[in-house]
Amino acid sequence: MKRIIIIALLIPLASLSQDTASHRKAKPASKMSLGLGIKGGFNFANVTKASSINGSNQTGFLIGVFMAPPSKSIMSYRTELTFSRQGYNYSTGTNTGTVNLNYLMFPQLMGINITKYVQLQIGMQMAYLLNAKADSSKPAGGSNPYESTLDYFNRFDYGAAAGIEVFPIKWLLVGARYNISFGNMYKDMATEQPGTAPPFIPDVNLKNNLVQLYVGLRF
């Protein structure tokens, strides 16, 4: 898996180097686009094996910045840094509630330019869990035996991403993306020691599923 991630990161970097070199030949540096941008939108998050916790979609938001050097070839490159609010809703026999997860995501994507107005994107992404919070409708009593919510989760996550972007006018972009995680959401102790985990952690190890809809500006 580590080899796959490294290869996925190196391919876009090679594309970036080639595209930058060819673009410099085609245009003077003073007329080149910066290839920078901002984006924001909505997340529709869930988890794998959602039926095990009677899980339902949770709506969150995303905001981020990206670098996408301009390219006249069919291939291009995109790197991003994005704050993503996601998580899941759950319902067990005795508890219902919501788990909110705040991630800092680092997608590395290769773009396939269908026309100057449409681009397909595919690649890998890494993420770091900044914070985790559970809001149960039936919380434990005053002598709460559980640890901090964040202590049950793996901080590092990784996976794949694919999507499409449309450029209706010069500065504007509209996009949709699907993200699937490969890493387990919980630490082993949360699922291998029955009775030690809080009610919002099921008996199976879940993974993040995420659909993003967003708009952005590129400069």
C-alpha cells in the first residue's frame, strides 16, 4: 500500500514538472496564471458498514486552498490543503447520537482535461484528524468511564479521491468529488476490548466515505 501511495504522489509531480516547463516556453512569465485558488462547499459524510450502527448521512462543510499550475496538455496536476468537517450519525439499541470529525486533508490529484471547460480528477489523499466529538442523546452518568473521544480514533487517514470540475467562466469553478478511506477509523483498542469502548463505537472498524460539492475561484 505504501508503494501505491508513493507512486500516486510521484506521477502528478512529474506531470507538474513537464507542464510547467512547456508553459514557460509558450508564454512569458509575466503573463502566466498563478495557478492558485480557494474553494468551499458542503460535505455529505458517512462510513462503511453503516448498517452495523444504523448510520445515516451527516452534512458538514469544507474550505481550502489549492495549487493547479495551468496546462495546455490533456494532463495536469492539483494539490490541495482542505479543512473538512465530517462524521456520522448512529443509532444502537440504547443510544443515538452524532460523531463530528474535523480533518485536515491533503489531496494529490492528476487532472484529465476533457475540454477547457471540464476536467476529471483522480488521485490519492492523506488526512490528519484534528478533533473528534461525540454527542449522545443518552450520555454516561457522572462517573463517565470512557476516555477522551479523540483517544479512540486513528489520527492519520489515507485513501483515494475522484471527481469532476466544470469551469463555466474564467475565474469560477464548480466541482464534485468522492473520497473513500483505506485506513481504519478506530484504534485497535476500541474494537478488540469489549466493554471498554463508548456507545458510539461499533463492533466493526469503520472507514470514512465522503461526497463533496463545492465552488471555487482560481487566479
